[in-house]
Amino acid sequence: MNKKLILDFIKFLENEKRFSKHTIRSYQYDLNEFNDFLLVHDEKLTFFDIDRSVIQCHIRNISKNNNSDKTLQRKVSSIKSFYRYLAEFPSSECNVVDLISIPKASKYLPNLLSKKEIERLMSLPDLSTFSGIRDRSILELFYSTGMRISELVNLKIDYIDFNKLLIKILGKGNRERFVIIGSKALKALNEYISIRHKLIDNNYENKFLYPNIRKGKSKHLSEKTVYNIVKFYLRKVSNNENLSPHSLRHSFATHLLENGADLMSVKDLLGHKDLSSTQIYTHVNIDKMKKIYKTAHPHAK
């Protein structure tokens, strides 16, 4: 019964909520982990039979497994969302959801690249090769738009408005937003599109910006492939193994704020639902603000 309830919930997230594949995988993993915990205690125990103490016991259990605060917060949030879904069942008497407390995730400073490192990164792809031209466009798009890796792989050619210099992005929860293409990204994109036809079999049409020729007409490069492409170049720029494609998104936001962009505009460009998600970038600029204060304020010295 529990497995079916999880599968029904996953279908609900896919079809009704239109969550991303990455988010859905996280929900499925977290709920299967919770179900495994219940099975260890009692094979006949269902999600409807438990109370708050059982859930809190599970939370204590997973907190011992070296999960970060942010991961732990996500796992608890998955369970709360699941129980809100179960509460809609006519026969459900689930009332534990509001009693489950979500631990606060500790604030962390995102990994990012300096402006000099960005310039070096963009100079690395070999533009005499097809893969180099493609890779350069991927790097430029990440930094120019701040898009997520899931958003980049799902880009289609007709999402790009070359006249208005805008790209349509379908973000989390299928929320639509538009981002601006910078001049360097536009140049790299045009160079890639001019040779993109070499990837496409004349027997079918593939509308994805970055098609996967090995998987068929409706496929695109996988997130793993794009991750590995970007990671290859990042290792040449920095010894920081924590850098990833998402670091280019962090760099995009941080460099905008450093150059005077307001927080609300950056929030919209990133596709954040809440301003609290964007505020992490204000912490990155503390050192710079201190330097400005010491230089500009009459009583600072």
C-alpha cells in the first residue's frame, strides 16, 4: 500500500504540480527512505497508522547519517508535502503534518568564480573544433543568464528571440521567465547554431538547442553530460573541487549585485519564488562592503 501511495504522489507532482525531474527524484528518494524505515519497525505499518513520534524518530535517524542541514531540511519537507497530499483523502485522519518541525538549514556561502576566473574559463574551449564551439556556448549561456542545468538542457531553439535578445526559460514548477542574452553569449550562441545542423539527422527534426544524436529525435544532452563538460573546464581554472555548473549561476548573481543590480531584479532573473533564496548572495559581498565603508565613511578610520 505504501509503495502505491508514493507512486500516486509522484504522478501528482509530475502531472499536476509539473515539478522538474530532479525535484521529483528527490521526493521519491526521500519517501522511499522513509518507507524503508517504517518497514524495519513493522512490515504492516502504513503511512496512515503513524503519529508524530514515529516521524521524529525517523528524522533523528537520518540526522545521524552525515546529511547536511540543507539535505535534512529537504527530506523533512518532502514528508510534510506528502502528508498534506494524504490529508486530502476522504478517509484520511492524518493530522501530523503541522506538528512536524523542519530544522533550519545553516547559511552557507556559495562557491563561485572571480571575474578573472570567468574570463579564463571562457578562453579555454578550442574553437577550431565542433565540441569546443558547443562548449563555449554552454559556458557563456550559464554565466550570461544564470540558468540552472535542468533549464539549459531543456532549451529549445524557438525559446530564443534573437531580435529582442531574450530566452524563455521553464523553471521550477514549470514557471516561465525571460532572461537577457549578453553580447558575448549571443556571439557564442550564433557560432554554435551555425554548425548545429551537423548534429541533426536529416530524417527527423530535433528542436532542442543541445540535441543528443545517440538517443533519438526528441532527446537532448543529459544533465550529467553537461555537468561533466563544465566540470572539465572548471578544473583547469581552479583547484576548488566544489565548483560546478551551479557555480556559474552563483557567479552570475554575485557579479550582478557587485555591480549595482537590485536584489529584486536578480531574484526575477534567477527565477526564485521567494526573496529569501536570493538573499544568500548579499552575504558574499560583506568583504567588499567593508572595504567600501572603510574608504568612504568619514568615521571609519
